[in-house]
Amino acid sequence: MGNGSEKDIVWHHASVTRERRERLNGHRARAVWFTGLSGAGKSTIAHAVEEQLHRCGCRTFVFDGDNVRHGLCGDLGFSPADRRENLRRIGEMAKLFVDAGIVSLAAFISPMRDDRALVREIIGAQHYIEIYVSCPLEECERRDVKGMYRRARAGQLPSFTGISAPYDAPDAPHLVLETATLTVEQSVSRVLDLIVPLLALPASA
Ligand code: ADP
């Protein structure tokens, strides 16, 4: 293989670093974390942002409640401890995806400020971008995409965020999207305006 003999090459466990993967991909790796009430638009916006990034040649992946609650976190419920463990696992997964050079987009209600702080710490603050998908409860309830609010109001979901469980709004997110007034396209543009410069590699790299 190439120059020199194989016996001179020492393979280090992590010789292929995140930086080398980023250079190969042509963009930086980041975890973009969408938080907000159920129905606020997190998944819709995360997938639409992914579509745009993918078209531009970025390596991406969307994590959302539906694709982790069935598998990786299928054993967890919605108690505060289980919600925290759910987010801890997703945080660890998002960190691995960042190490793999990927732009991961995570759409989780993630209602507790402390739990989001844990995720930020796991991923590393320099790689974590927090987006608050803000929408009044009444509008989320009006949308009621999955009929969850109706079930929560009927007392069938004992700890449903916004109805029977709290939501701590972020103190200092990188971006707030007011989805009762912005269209999906406008929200996607704002997200791209924020993250595309952060994904750019220095010209010399
Ligand atoms: P979440 O992931 O926050 O639970 P979803 O993206 O699954 O929310 O659902 C939001 C629903 O609201 C979707 O059906 C989406 O089409 C609809 N919607 C209506 N207006 C907007 C808007 N301006 N921004 C985002 N979603 C919107």
C-alpha cells in the first residue's frame, strides 16, 4: 500500500479523527438540537433542513422520537427519570454521530432545562446548536397531529408535556422559531442561515 512498508505503519485506534472525516466530507460535524412542545414543528423543520443540507452534499441524519422510542429507547417510558435516560442515550448517540463527521438533527421535546444541559455536556458545547421551536400550546393543540393532546386532555396520557407535565423554555438558545407566525419554509431558511456558516471548514483545511 502506497509508500513504505506496512511494518512501519502503526495503526492507532483513532487514527481517523473527526477532523479528517470533516475534511473528507467537506463540512464540519454538529448536533442541531430542536426542542419544543409536541406539535410545535420540530420534526417537520428538522427533516426539511436535512433535505436542503443533503441536496448541498452534507452528510446528515435526523433523530426523532419515532425512530428512537421504538428501538434504542424502547424500554423507556415518560417518567422524569426515563425522559432523562432517553435524552442521555440520544445525547451519546448524537456525540458518536458528530465524531463520525455527520450533521445530526435531533427533534425531541426535551422539556427539562437540566436534561438539555446534560445533552449539551455529553455532545460538547462547541458542537451543540440549540433551536427552540416555540409555539403556543393552543396552536399545538389545534394542530394535534397525532391526536395526543386529545388523549392527554381525556386523562389518558398522565405526563404529557404542556398538559400534565412541565416544559422549561430554553434561556439562551442559538435560535428561536415562532412557528405560529413563521411558515415552515421561513423557519428552514432561518435554521440554514444560522448553521451553514458554522458548518464551513476553514479555507486551508
Ligand atoms: P413536533 O416534532 O414538534 O412534535 P411535528 O413536526 O411532528 O411537530 O408536527 C407539526 C405539525 O404542524 C406538522 O403537521 C406541520 O405540518 C404542522 N405545521 C403547521 N404550520 C407549521 C409551521 N408554521 N411550522 C411547522 N409546522 C407546522
